[in-house]
Amino acid sequence: MAVFGIFGTKTENVASSVYYGLYALQHRGQASSGIVVNDDGIFRAYKDSGLVNEVFTPAVMKGLGMGQIAVGNVRYGTLDTKDRINAEPIVVNHSKGRMAIAIDGKLVNGAELKAEMELQGSIFHTGNDAEIISALIIKERITSSSIEEAVGKAMRRLKGGYSLVVMSPQKLIAARDENGVHPICYGKRGDGEYIIASETCALHAVGAAPIRDLEPGEMLVFTKEGIRVNKDNCGKKPERLCVFEYLYTARPDSVIENCSVHLARKRAGMFLARTCGVEADVVIGAPDSGIDAAIGYAEESGIPYGLGIIKNKYIGRTFIDPGQNLREDKVRIKLNPVEETVKGKRVILVDDSIVRGTTMARVVKLLREAGATEIHVRSSAPQFLNPCYYGTDIASRDVLIACNHTPEEMARIFGADSVGFLSVEDVFKIAKSGDCKGYCAACFDGNYPTEQPTSTGESKYDYKISENKK
């Protein structure tokens, strides 16, 4: 998931800027896209299932019109929230005005908050946390003097990993959870336009110069009078940025907490070569996010890097597709080996991670068919052993291949000669040059920065209100 926002004082085609910003963030979510434009307090919104260029046709963009402020979102669909109704941003009318909100991430206490507010009369229509957060903000807004005061109060009740943008008729607000699990940054374009985005690549896409990342717990309020900084929720919990941002989620040209994603991935490959080295003729990377680590592995090991797999650029990320069958179908047409690189050679295949194993088995088979004599699989991430509760759709250990098989067993399943992983110790070193003070690697080591969610319904985010009526 990703958020994007723009604040200006002049009436312009802000929808176009959000469009290009979301396009740059498309790798973070491919299920739905949405934009809300604010023109002197009049909100015009459009959202639907699909990619940015599919949802926002020329006719739709024309209908959004001109404005001064705008927010947008792309999200991937988890198994239980993939319908159109869950697209963001969410627009809400309440007694003190209007509000649009979009988030990146997930709450661990969302089910409890939802149940509490339903018992107080709130009605929910979606399965995403943006609606829960919006309801909590509105509840606080009734007794608060400003929208930012309400957001600050709501943040003190939210548990989990999230970054969010909130738009009122006159203001644009950006905020980050107290642990800083998900990234969010802002920059400036021209004399008076400010841009908020999940990654710096989106700032560059619209011609904005990055200023800095928001601190964990920090809230920025953009108004015609300038920027107000609120740090009331800062410093209360240790910083725990999701290390998977560096390994997979973020685009390699982004910079998070003053650390290049590309360089972090190269370091992961270098560490991998030191601990899981093997004799081979060529190192190749699984596109796209495995390529940087493969380059690092090749540089450290002295084994030549080669272009071994071609990716169909029109196929999205299989990891964030809901449903195993859909992932398998896309893998079949997504990747194709370069025979000239691998035929008759011992190949080291570096991928960013091995989660379910769906893609890897297929890729190894393709390389065998292309004539590779040996295939040594290397993951630039440690073994996935735990669910993620902060936005990555890994709900159960049952789907994690590392929970049920050793590396040797995985090699047999994949048809590979060996399988090796980056160590948990080394994963904390890949972004040491940045400003972040700590990382969340709970999916690898089980050390969660927050409490784990209570789930009693049919899906991992459902909550049985009947159990709380007593």
C-alpha cells in the first residue's frame, strides 16, 4: 500500500500530480487506486479496482478537475479486502466538515476498535483500517478544537504499523505510527507546493525535492500559513522500521531514512556471498528486486553477474496477488530464462525472498530446461517464519515454506542443488549507514514491536462482537 498527498495555495491540476505520484508507487499495490481532489472545500473523488492507468482514464481525470489539495492511494488486496468497496481514500462527511483519509499499513487493534465503535452506533462498510481510523478521528473531532488535535488523539489509541494522509477542506495532514514501521516522507516543489509520499521515488516523479522522512509518531500539518510540526506522540516507543522495505517492498531508487534501497540490497547480496558461498560460473538475479542483491553477491564473490531471466514488464508482483492460483498463473507467463547466459553453467540464482515457494519452483524448472547444470538458490532475506500484522499479507505460518521445510528439503522441492538464506544477524546490517535507530524483522525473528492482534472471526481481521456483549 502507498499514500500520496499534495498541498498548494494555487488552483492547479493537482490530480495529475497525484496520478504520476501513484504511478511511481504502483509497485506497492495493484488491486485498487484512488484520488480525492479538494477545490476550495469541494471534494471530488474517484476510486476503483485496478492499476492507476486503468482506473484514471482521461475522462475520469477531467472529472476530478482543478484544486489546491489532493490525496491518493494504491493498495493491494488481501484475501478478505480485495473488493472495490475497500479502495481508498475514504471520504467522510461529519458535523464539523469533510475529511478524506488514506493509509499504508495495518492496525493490530483494528478489530477491537471497530467492535467498540459498533457498540456505540458506528456503521462500517469496508474491511480496511482506513475506515476504522476515520471513525475514530471523527469521534475525537467532536470534542476537539481542530482536525489535527483529533488526529493526534486518535493516534494515541492506534496500535500497529501505519502511515497516513488526512485531508480537510483547509489542511493536509501526514502522520506516522509511533514505531515508524512504514515509511513516509515529504518534499517541496517550486515555491509553495508540498508533496507527501510513501517513498522518495514518488517525489522525484513529480519534480519535488525531498526534505526528510517523518519521525516515528510525528504529525505534520500543512496549511496556507505554513507547516506545523507536532511531536506529542514521538519518542514513546523504540523505532522499528520494517526491514522488508529494503529487501523487497520499496523501489530501488528510493531513499528511506537516509539509506539507499539499492545499496541496502547490494549489501544483502554481499553478506550472502560471505556466508552462503558456492562455486559457480554465473550469478543471476530474479527480477526485479533480486537483481540488486545479485550484483552485490557477484561483486563480493568475484563470480560474473549475468542477465539470466527476463521479466514480462506487464505482469505485476506475484507476492502481493491474493490467492495461490492467481500467483501460479502469473508466474507461468511472467519470467523467461536467457539460455545464452545459463546453458551449460553452474548458476547462482539470487532472489529477494522466499515466502511461499511458488515462484522459485517454477523459476528453477525454467533454468533447468534452459540448460543450467547446477542451480544454487540464494535468498537475500532470512527465512520467513512468522506472520506479518502490519500490512504484508502473510496471515499464517501454514503458507510459509520455511516453517515446514529445511533448506535441504526446499532444495529438493524446488529441484535446486542447494538453498541458502541471509542470516537474521546480517539483515540488521544492510541499512546501517542510514538514520534509522532500529528495525522490525518480526517475520524473520518473531520479535514484534507491538502486541499481536486478537482474531476470532472467519478472517484474520474479523472480530465477533457477540463475544463482547456481556
